[in-house]
Amino acid sequence: MLNISHNKLNKTVDLERFKSAKKVFHQRHYVHFNRFLAAFSIVVFIILFLPWTQNVSGKGALTTLTPEQRPQTIQSPIPGRIEKWYVREGDFVNKGDTILHISEVKNEYFDPQLVERTGQQLKAKEMAVTSYQGKVKALQTQIGALSNERRLKLQQAQNKLQQSRLKVVSDSIDLEAAKTNLTIAERQYNRTAQLEQEGLKSLTDVEQKRLKLQETQAKLISQENKLLASKNDVINAEVEINRVQASYTDKISKAQSDMFTAQSNQFDSEAQVSKLENDFTNYSIRTGMYYIKAPQSGYINKAIQGGLGQTFKEGEALLGIMPSQYDMAVETYVSPIDLPLLQLGNTVRIQFDGWPSIVFSGWPNVSVGTYGGEIVAIENFISPNGKYRILVAPDPEEEPWPEQLRVGSGANTLALLDDVPIWFEIWRQLNGFPPNYYQPDTVKTDAKAKK
């Protein structure tokens, strides 16, 4: 009955006459209850000063420590059609084992002898390149021979020109001598004619001198003709030099033009050879892609593309595989407010889903069924779920993780921070303050060393 009246019941009614009141309001029960409250208060007061480990909780899942150990899908780099499966889901395959056989779906690769015929085309083009190389060498030899012959012909013409010039000089000297003889003959004739008029010489002597003068004049004219002929020979020699130069330049230019044409054909053939080699290599590699092989040892998870005769595009997932050898790790997510509190090397307590455990978040040493971990990676960019990704590896100094764990199962993590009294943690929680900023021992040691 509620005591809402101003008339006190205990003042108007004597409760001690009832048996129940006698048992409840006995003085002895007050003493025990007071002792209990006192002991409880002392215990609570002592508990407030017990150490409490601050922590940052997170939720994630099991994964592998390195990317190549995680579950993956196998794709085909070329489009094709499924012809035969060599495995079933759940089978174990070693690296390099054949998983399935595919065939072509593009008409340009339907020819079963495509590689052999491309090889024949390649050999034919290589022989064409060899032929052009031989033609270029022959033309180079021809050009060398023509250049050598031109050099000799020019030397011959130069010698002839030199001879003609020397002959002009000789004829010029002979002409001067003929002029001198003519002058002497004229003087002798005039002197003899004068002496004949004086009666000192006979007419016969005069006629002899006249005859000699006429012979000298004839020699002078002949010598002038020889000089003109020698000069003409010099001109002819210079013309011959120009003719030889032009003739052999034309021959050499034609041979060089043929050589450049052969070299152009050679380079074009070499380019075609390179293209055919590229095609031959691509076709050979493509032929090897008709058999999809396991990239690493593991278990076949699921056939994404099933059946026979089903077509697929390049890069499309065909099946999934789980590596058989892997190092376990936990991929957990923490709030942005807790990210600055975490450092590489921090210890973490992990509770695996489906694994029996009793967890005391503030007393990790008392918890049962949890396993130790160590932060090995902290993502620098926020994830789509609004949290930051943390990668936790097994702590080598703690108990090994259970072998029955599988990649993908859930896990709860507690990143251990600083140790504080329980009263401080209660005060922090009531005020909504973040945990104390924690620095690992290595960071503290570096700070002391700098000081």
C-alpha cells in the first residue's frame, strides 16, 4: 500500500503485534544489513582503483595476410566456348593443372593450321629479305666498281689534258723559234739583195735567200697550225673529262637508285617479318590459352560458368579457387575517432565467431577463448562503410590461432591501449571523452633518444 496520505499508518497502528513485522523490524537484521552495505562499499571502492585496459573495439572478418593468398577467380584472356571440364567443385589442384578446355569463337582464328601457315609466310618473307640483302650487296659492289673505273678514266683524261697543255707550250716555243728564223731569213734576204745591187753578190745568192725566206714563212704558218691544233686538243681533253664525269655520275646514280629501292624493299620486308613474327608468337600463345590452368595450388570453390558449349567474353570470371597455403589475418574496421589511437605493432585480442569465449574487455588477461594479434597494416583512406580498415596478423608470442578457422568467418577485435584505474574509465565514459592516446614502446624509446 502506498504511503501517500499525511496520516502516518505507523502512528495509528501498532505494527509490532504482527508476526511479519516482528521478523522484519528486528534489531538484529539492521546490524547485518549495515555490515553488508559497509563491506560492499569497501569492495566497490577498492574495485574503483583496480587497473582497467582501455581498448578500441572493431568488427571484421578473417582474410589472408598477403593478396596472392586470398580467394580469387580465374578468367580467360580471350573469348571462347567451353568444350570440356577436367575438375569438379571441391577438387584440389596443383599449380599448372588443367582445369578446362575452351575453343575459339572468332572467325579469324578458326583455321586449325593458323600457326603453321603463319610460320610458312614468315619463312618466305625472311627469304625475300635475304634476297634483297644480296641485291643490295651486288649493287654496292657495282657502285664500287663504277667509282673505281671513273677514278681511272678521270686520271687518264687528266693525263691527256696535261699532255695537250704541254704540247701547246712546246708548239708555242716552236712558233717563237719559227718567227725568229723568219726574221733572220728576212734580214739575210734584204742584205743579200742589197749586196747584189752593189755587185757584191750574184743573182743566184739572192734567189737562194728568197727561197730560204719562203721556206721559213711556210714553217711559221705550219707551226701556227700545230699550235692551234694543240690548243684544240686541250679543249677536247677538258670536254672528255666532263663527259667521263657526267657519264659515270649517271651510271653510279642509277646504281644507287636501284640500291635504295632494294634497301626500301628490304626494310619493308623486314617490317613484314617483324609483324609476322609478332603474329606467329601471338597465335602460338593464344593456342596455349585454349587450356585454362590453375595459377596456384588450391581448392576449386565454385564454377561460375557451367555446362558445355557456353560462350563467354574475355576477362569474364569462369570459376573461383582458394589457395591451399595461406597465412591467416583479421580484417577489422574501426571508427575514424579511434584511428589516431592505433599504431603499427599494437596488440589486439580477437574473438572468432563460432568459437566459445568469455570476454572481459577491460581485463584481457582474464578473458577466456580470445587469441592474440598484432596490427600490421592501417589503411590511409576511409572505406565505403565509413570506417578505416585495419589488418591484424597472429601474434607470434601468443597461442596459435585454431586451424579450423576459414577465410571469411567473422571476428570481433579489441585493440588494447593504455592501463587506467576503473574510476577514470567510468569518468571518461560518463563525459564521452576518447581513450588516452597510446604510444608503443618503440615510439617512447625514440622520443627519449631524441631528448
